[in-house]
Amino acid sequence: MSMAEQRVSFREEMYEALKREWQELLDEEFFLPLLSLSPATSLQKTAEQILEFLLLMLEQNISMNLSAIKEPRDVMRLHILDSFTILPFLDAELAKEAETGFRFLDLGTGAGFPGVPIKLVRPGLHVYLVDALAKRLHFIERSLRKIGAGDPWTIYHARAEQMGREKQHREQYDFVAARAVARLATLLEYALPLVRVGGVFCAMKGRVEEEQKEAERAAKLLGAELEKADRFVLPGTGQDRSLLIYRKVAPSPRKYPRSNAQIKKKPL
Ligand code: SAH
């Protein structure tokens, strides 16, 4: 088989396998209610965009380190379903505001999780995708164009602790989410300065009891309160998950976020 033929057959096999995994999710009772698509959003189109995005990721992953998760079932559950678990919390905030003007930020998005799946099921939402690694963002940008994700979305190449000191970003976001970026106390220092007073930071974690205790002081120092800790098993994976919802109740003191070196040396 030629290289081109190999690529085509990889794509076709992956597409079929991913489609089966998507169908399995749809067959589960909880899934459509979790998605709760608006009447204006086509399930068919959304599904095609998700499948195409995953294909692009898996193809790109052969030459670029995007994700350690490669099996179709894992990709569908550990990337897509896992990203969707924040929807109820995001929707609760969206219900309080007009969707236009609402800013959702995915901090340390990597190959696009949770930000890309969220964008695809809430197409009107302004999603900001931030990462310190430019090549991953280039992949996301190309892919979002290819699959025809509608405006508005913004890709931003920066370190969180640098953004948090810039006027146009500091305390400007209604909802910030982060998955697999840093230990909780450090993550709070990255994320909370970006959240507007009254807004939410959602930390997407596995088992988290110890980190959560250790981060109590950091949350307080940065002006946030833990509003909810939702623990569950990610369906069909046996893996523990925790969504920690922090509400920003006061502005973060000027001295935070500190420099990366200081954060590393002495986590809050
Ligand atoms: N959220 C994705 C990626 C996790 S890997 C997922 O769950 O699949 C962690 C990502 O966070 C990497 O892409 C890394 O570049 C980024 N990152 C780590 N620290 C960061 C910081 N201080 N500011 C911005 N991005 C950061």
C-alpha cells in the first residue's frame, strides 16, 4: 500500500470506529440530556464536526505529540465525554447572562480539551483557547477552520500567569475551565486572576481530596470560594472525576499571579 492509501484506510477505519463510539454514547440515557443542544443546533452536524476533529487530531498525532489517548473508545470517553461533564455548570452560568458577551476560557487547552467540544455543542458561545505551546494552538486553529466551527472563537498563545497580569485579560472571563494543567493550588493562582468577580473557575480533576485541602488557603487568598465539588465516575471508564467549582467573590490581590519561577518555588 502506498503512503497515501495507508492514510486513507487509517482515516476510514478510524472514522467507522469513532462513529460506533459516538453512537454508543447516544444510546446511553444520560447523554442527550447532558448535551442539551438548543433547537437551533443540529445533532447531525455537531456529530460530524466532533468526528472530523478527532480524526484530524489522531492523524496529526502521528507526527506531533498532541495526546497520549489514541484508542477510539478512549478518545470518545476520556476526551469528548469528559469535556462535556462541565456543561451543566457552564449552562447554569449562561442562564444568568446573555450568551452574547459571555466569555468562556479553556486554560491550557492542549489539543483542545475541554474547549473544542464545548464550542461545538454551544456554537454561539465565545470560546477562548489558551496554551503556552504554539504548535498545539496551530493544530486547533487549522482544525476549527476545516470543520467549519462558527465564530466567535479566539486562540491565544500565552502563559496563564502572564495573561493574568495584563489589563485586557485580568478579571475578564465569566467561566474559566482547566483540565490536566497543574496541581490545584498552582492552578488556582493561574486561573483565578482571570475570572471576573462573580464568575466561576472549574477545575477538572481526578481524585482530588488531598489537593483540595492543600488548596483551601490559595482559594481564599485569591478571592474565591469553593461552591461545589462534584465527584462521579466517568461513565464507561471506571475513572474517578471531580469537578471543583470556585466562585470568585472578591478581586484577586495585585501581587497574584506571581512569576512562574516564584509559583514553582513556593506554591500557595
Ligand atoms: N487540557 C488539555 C491539555 C492538558 S496538557 C487536556 O486535558 O487534554 C497541559 C497543557 O497545559 C499543555 O498543553 C501545556 O502547554 C499547558 N500549560 C501548562 N501550564 C500552562 C500555563 N502556565 N499557561 C498556559 N498553558 C499552560
